[in-house]
Amino acid sequence: MSWKKALLLVIVLVCTTVNVFADLLDVALLESQDEVEAGTTAEFTLKITNNGLERDVFSIEADELNVYPFSEFAAKIEAKPFQVKLNAEESAISKVLIKTRDIAPPNRFYDSTVIVASVIHPEVKKTIILKTYIASAKNIIEIVPQLPTKITPGKETKVPVRLKNRSRLTLENIEIVTATDVPKIADPIIITLQPQEEKEETIIINIAPAATPGMKKMTIAAYEKDQLRGSFVADVEILPKDRVEEDREVKRGFLSSTTTITRKNRGNTASEQRVEAAYNLIQRIFSSMTPKPETELNKVVWKFTLEPGEKKTIEIYSNYRPALYGFIVVALFTAILIFSIERSVVIKKRIFHGKEVMEGVKEYKVFLLARNGKKYTINDVKVMDLVSNILELTADFGSLKPDRVQHGERTTRLLWNVIKLDPGEERVFSYKIRKKSSIIGDVILPVAIMQYVDNKEKFVQVQSIRGILD
């Protein structure tokens, strides 16, 4: 047999022997806490089974090259228990603890080699690779929110957040803070997370209505005593929001009022405004308005634009006291005038339209009222009136006939002599005239005259207003 065939036979025998020895031992990884923070301990649970035909003792040891100073990751690797005695077909549990270094570079996976071997038969052994992930101290809390891509300001938005403690440490009084460049958008949440614990929380976001619209970066961060333990950053869009509030105040006084209308834009976008108030022409005459409005039918209108945060104030002052004062002045003047007339000597001329007495002829009755409004008696009273000759003077003079009737070329003069008129005394004189239909247009009757002597022996003359025959 050649040397090549002999070498091949040896290799086959060695491989067969190794496989036989390997089949005598089984090592399974049941569970692991393989994601830890630097400086903490990763824990792995191994199940070791003796597949041999006799009792055996197995040791669990780490490769020395996987421990400091040969490793930048593991400060110490130990198994508890580090030896197990197993009968045939018996199994045992051993925990492998990997104490990580404080300065282990984070955000990386590290391999650790653990050898399980028979103490009685050293050739019976198995090697298992344990992988450990070193998480950053600033990222040991995983934050996964269901954050919307668009948020309406001024409206509460509930955001479910999943929080997970990646470390094997208990994290107490963790403050969950939500922030963006808009001040205070959510109240902080305080939680406690056990090792590897996962929780569901709800953050209520309420962005101020005046927040500037557009894309914003929103951060949800977890802090432990001001130390960042995890964060989440995403872009969200703050939507435009039109929100204008109006405050209307009316202060009333005596025949006056002041109306103040205030509008403030509490939204985050410019808003076109139109304010209307019902004021007719008379009301506008007695009102002053700031700023000056436009006028439409029976109303006034203000138009303006409100920028976010801007406030506009309209003031309307209405004062009807001048109208009252004017009315009082007119009333007083009228009263004084009436009183003056009532307290004076007057003669009044009144015309009463009569009926048509014959075809084409209409008859009128004229009354002359003489009154003494003085507090003393007036003497030598004479009442005179003129009648145009285009009119026909009848002989019907009522109860007091004139003392003298004088006919002239154009007029007829009527004269009544009254000895005296006592204070408050009145005398009524009347006569009738006729107008023919052939006379076109109105006929103006002259004034009636009253002459008398007052208490100072002074001659006085008063007259009435003219009359018109239509």
C-alpha cells in the first residue's frame, strides 16, 4: 500500500473519531440577554446533554483569548456552574456571564468562544460562539412612536409610543420629553423600565395655534437624571390653521355708547377679515368710528388682513345727547315763543272754505280774533281789515257788525271800534266773501290791523298774517 493511501486512511479515521466524540456531547443555547450597555453583564443559558453511555463530568470555560487584555470587549467570562456531572442521557443548565468593559466601543457585535469539554475524556468537547451587542448608553432605550406626518396646530394629537429597555439595568424615573422648535408641545412622561422591559405609552401633542406652518424636526427623547438614554427624530409638517377670535364690548352711558370690537389672529397664517355693523345715515351722523370704515347700504364695513398674532381694534362712539340738547333748545324756544305770544296783544286772521253757493261762485268765511294777553286793560281798540274789490263782500257779519264800511276804488275797508279789552279777553269778528270761478289763481288777502292804547297811554299797532284764497 502506497503512502498516499495510508495518509488518506489516517484522515478518515481521525474524522470518524472526532464525529464519534462530538456525538457524545450536545450543547444548546436556550436563551440570551445579548444586548447590553458597556460595563454591564450579558447572560446566556446553555443546556448541556451527556449522550455517552457512562457518567461523565463536563467543564465550561471561555477561550482565554476572548478576555481582557486580549479582548477590548470582555472583562471576565464565567460559567455558573463551571462544571456539571451528568449520567448517561442526562442534561444540566449552566449560565455563562460575560462582564463587559466600561470602555467597550458601543453599537457593535462581539464574539466570545466558550468550550464545553469532558474532564474524563478531554477529546469529548464542543465549542460554541456567543454573540453580544454593546448598545450605546445614549441609546439603551428604544423609542418607536406612531408619529403622524402632519399635525394640525391647536388640536390635541394622541401618539402611541413603544419604549423598550435594551439593557439589563432597571431604569427608574425616566423622563420622556417631546420637543421641536415650537415651545412646549407635550407634557413630559415619567416611567420606570425593568431590564429588557417593553412598555406602551401615549404622548398627547398640542402645538400652539400660532406655530409657524411648515416642516419641523420633532424629537422624542428619554432622559435619566439629565443623561440621554434614547431618542427618536422625525420630520413632521405643521399645517396652516386659520383661527381668529373676536371680543365685542359695549359700554353704555346716558344717550351714548362705546362699542369696542377686537379681533386677534391666534392661528399661524394670515387671515382676511370683514367686520360689519348696522348703522344708517342718522346713526352715522351721531357716531365717530376709528379707523374710518367704508359705507354700504345702512351699514359700515371694515376690511383688513390679520397676520399671525396680530390684533385689530375697532371703536365706535355714538352720542345722541346733542340731538336731545337741540330738541330741548327748540322746545324751549317754541315754549318761549308761545308764551310770548300768549302774553301779548295779537290779532289772528283765519279763513274757512265754504261751499259753492251758486254755479261758478264759492263763498268763504273770514274770522278775525283779537286777544289781550297783557295783564292790564287796553283801551281805544280798533280792528281794521281790507277786502279786495275783485271779491264780493256779503252782508253777513256775524254777531259783531263793523262800525264802518268804507268803499274805495280797489278795496273795501272794514272797521270795528272796541272801547276796551280786559286782560285775557278775546273778541271775534267775522264776515263772508265770495269768489267767482272766473278769477284765475290764488287771491292774497291783506293783513288785518289792530290799534290800541296801552297802560302807558302809548299808541300801539299789531297786525295779522296774510290769508290766501285758492
